[in-house]
Amino acid sequence: MTETTTRPATRQRPAAVILTPAAEARIAALMAQAPEDAIGVKLSTPRRGCSGLAYSVDYVTEEQAFDEKIATPGGAFYIDGASVLYLVGSIMDWREDDFTAGFVFENPNAKGACGCGESFTV
């Protein structure tokens, strides 16, 4: 008699960042006008500003091994592998009004931000 063991089904891991419909639409608009070699848009948190870290969204031309990839209707969205820990549980939105337009982040990991909102600390 041969005994077989079955592995439990792997559960889909939730994305580190939740994108609102407005953010997904903005990513689609960016990808529609992207340079030819762009494969997606990437979110990272470089060291910058008064508080230490800032949000940066740029085109990306190649996948990096530890980046997280999120498929959106308008194209691929990547999260820098070194930034994921600072962003887990965040919501990324796109907001426009008469004076400003930009991505806005609700980050539960941020412990503080500078007065101008340019950077944050964890």
C-alpha cells in the first residue's frame, strides 16, 4: 500500500499596496504615453527630504528579482523590493484638483511626515 501526501493549496498573497481605481487609471494613462522600452511603472522609497524617505514613481525598463509585480488593467505596476517593508498595507490613490495633481499615499507604516508632505519616516 502506497501512502500519498497532498500539499495544502497555496494561498494567493495579497498585494503590498492597494491601488484605487483612480490610481489604476493614472497608471494606464502613463503607460499609454510611456517610452517604448518601458515595461511598467515602479514605486520606490528613496532616501530624500526632511523625514528620510519619499515616494517615487518612475517608468521601469526591466524586472528586478525582488520587485513585487501587480498586474493592472493598464499595465504592470512594480514595487521596489527594498521598499516593500515600508509600504505593506498602503493605499495608493491619484487625486486631482484645481491646483495640484499627484499620487497620494495612506501608509500605515509612516510614523511621521515633514510639514510639506514631501517625505515620511517609519
